[in-house]
Amino acid sequence: MSFDALPEGWTVWNEDPDGRSILAYRPDVFDSQAFPAPCLPTIYVTNGSPRQRPGARREPSEWSVTLFLEPDVDRSVATYDSREAAVEAATELAERFADGDVDYRGLYQVPREAYLDRLDELTGRGT
């Protein structure tokens, strides 16, 4: 299964031969000029936890989908039994995010107001 059905604004940033993938939201906007590079919203599809160190042993039948707004600001969505199910879930999460249906403001303890305001503009939240 591939990411052919990604909504507008999302792109495949990286796809490893082992199936791990990173999706990025609007890299044209979050280009490290107006916002720090770590603010690029990303969705990780990983075999095991996306925080595992490279080379760590992974359970081949367990796939995770995680939305990151920054390295320490994330929303773990769920774990799936197959990569195909994880790709489908990641695509659905990307759609909800692009439509403004993900409460990313609630993930912050100390929000970056300018960054979140820009995400609101791009996703149509609050309009």
C-alpha cells in the first residue's frame, strides 16, 4: 500500500525500504525561515516506536502512526497489525489534520501562538 491518496499539503518526506515512512505537511510554508525546522508537522509510520534508536530491534508485526508537531510534541494515534493498516490510518490522520479536525493546540503545554495561528490558517480551523 502506498500514500497515493494523501490530501493536498501532505507529501512523502521519506520512505525507507523497510516500510518506515515520514509524511510532511506543507514543507513549502514550514521551511525553517518563518518557523524553526522542528516545527514541520510530520506523521511517522514506523515499525515499533518512532523514538527507537536506529538499529533497535523492532517487532515486525507492530506498526505505529504518530503525529509530531515538534520533537517533544506528539500525538500517538495507535498501533496496527500491518503496514497497510498503518498507511491507511496515517492517510486518514493527514486528511483530518488538513481539514482542521485535529486539536493540535491541546498538545502544547507552552504553545507557540504564531505557529499555531499559522496552522489554523492553513487548516481552516476557527473559520
